[in-house]
Amino acid sequence: MKQTLKTLKWGEDMIYLDNAATSFPKPEEVYLAVENTMRNQGANPGRSGHKRAIEAGRIIFEARESIAKLIEVEDPLKIAITLNATEALNVAIKGFLKKGDHVVTTSMDHNSVLRPIKTLETLGVSNTIVQCNKDGELNPKNVEKAIRPNTKLIAVTHASNVTGTIMPISDVGDIAQRLGVCFLVDAAQTAGVYDVSVKENKIDLLAMTGHKGLLGPQGTGVLYIAEGFEVAQLKEGGTGSKSENLLQPNFMPDKYESGTPNTPGIAGLSKGVEYILKKGIESIRAHEENLVEHFIYELKKIDAIRIYGVNNFKKRAAVVSINIGNEDSAEISYVLDKEYNIATRAGLHCAPLAHKTIGTFEQGTVRFSFGIFNTHVEIERVIAAIKEIVKQI
């Protein structure tokens, strides 16, 4: 690629299109909650009886209540707060599966699902990876065909972080329930924008991250565990409960929340979820779908652009991966950042099997991921930048 690119007069503000990694910006109340908790509250929840400790406990319980409302869980205590979706997935996978068990996953899953399972394979757990089509779509019938007598878990991402392709979790949930198999959903890319009702989708284990669609700070995540499913904890320590006992408490959420929690982050997460509940996920989803439709419509007018994933905007999250001819995806992303102040993410996105599925393992892709605060004006500026880059190749 030539290095004589002329910079368009964009102004100084970055166009942030890396929301699939971390959403930015956040609602103002999220920032205020984090700062207020740091400055004015500052105590350990559940560890003392003084006013500030009690207030910290209240902050965390209110976060559980908001999250429970969002995913339609009646008991907020079924919500364990984690550091991120990765920790939640590791607890769910490693804490549930045992030697001799079989687990079904897909070729579009993230390494946060596949790596824990690969680790368990060395300990006697077997795994079937169901192949998705070139657009990243999953056929539920192929999941059912992969079930064995010793299948204990089906683990599926709700939407691909590479193509945005939305998986038919409701259909997979029906299969899991009918066959008596535990169903784990990785909702890192969808929570806060798409329906993740555990009732409607028959979800037994649900992992979410706080810093993406839930609009909270980094260092926050969620694990929901349905009644009747035994999941071992990955760590032990102080919980503020049953302190007279040297064994880890065996009840939720304390079983999974050893150590001092990220109270300022959880306060911010709570406000992020409250913002979503007030605005409505239908409104947020419609906005993001319109942005994606606009972006892809304009991209299709540009020669040399390859777009990955499904064309149906109702079946893809706000993630669009592209390539420009055979150009290196990392270089295109670098030019977008340096010359045009447009933030994207290039490469394999911690999902190598997904890239093998869509045929981009060698080249990677340039990923544009939209959020609630992106605008159509920004899309026009990005399209103009891409057009200029294409002319320079």
C-alpha cells in the first residue's frame, strides 16, 4: 500500500468503532457512579457493620437487581459478579465439566470458550466443534447431531465477535432442554442490545461482560447459574459470610465471589444497566441495526471491499468485518487510526476458528463495531476515508 495518503480534514475527535472490544463512551451517570463510589463510599461490602460497608453492599445488591431484571431472573442472588465474561466462562466450563464428559461448541466461538475446553481435554473431557457456514451461521440440527450419551454441556456464543452473526440460541435452548443437556450462552457481544432472557431461551448458564453492551467499566462481568446446576468455584477466600468455617460457602453468590469486589466498577455497571432499562433494548438495537445497514449499503458501492457475515441486518449484531482486496488488515486499521483518527480492530480477534470458517485466517479482517453513541454522520466520514484509502492502493 502506498504511503502518500492525504489526510482528510476530519477534526480532532476520534471516531470510535471498536465497541465490540469495549464500548466507548459510557453514559455520564456511569462515570459519576465510579467517581462517587471511589471518593465518598470507599468501604468493603459485607466485611463490616459500619455505614459505608453497608452502603457498599447496597450498591452491589442494586446491581444484581438491575441485571436480574434485564435477563428476566426472579432471584438476584443467582447473579454472581465476575471480573469479565472470560472469568464467567471459565467458572462455568471448568466448574461444571468433569472427566468423561462431552461438550459441544461451534466454530464461531471465542477463545474464552475454546481455550478452557481445550485445557479440559487434557484432563479427559471431550469436545465436538460444530462447523458453521461461511457467513458464520449455525444450523441447530447440527448441534443436535453432535449430542452423545455423555454430553453434559452445549456452549454457544450468542453473536460472533468477528462477523456479528447472531446464533439461534432459542432453538439450541429447546434442543438442550429436550435432551437434558446444560446450555451455556456467551452473551459478551449481545447483552444490553439483544434478548438474553434466560426463561425464553432456556439458558442454564449465562456469561456476560460489563464493559461492552452493558455500558459499564472494564473489570466487571456476570455469571448466571440456574437452580439445580452444580458448578464448582475456581477460587476460595474471604466472602464476608460463614467466616467461622474454613470451607468455602456453598451458596450463591458468595461461592463465586471470594475477595474484595470491584465496588466502584460494579456501581458503574449498575448505572449502565439502569440506562439500558430506561432507554429500552429495542430502541438501542434499532439504532445499531440502522447504523450497520447504512454502513454496509455504502460499503457495497466501493470496489475491492469484501464484507463478511450475513446480509440480513436482523441476524447480525453491530459488527462488520471487511477487507480491502488482499491488503493486510493490520495496515488498513493502522492507516484508519493514524491518518483519519478512526478506531477499529484488525487481525483474528481472539477467534481463530471463526476466521477459518469465513476464510480469513491468513489475512484477518478490519472490524468496525458500532455502539449506541455512534452516528450516521460518523459513518459518512468513515466511508469517505475508506474510499480514499482504496484510491491509494
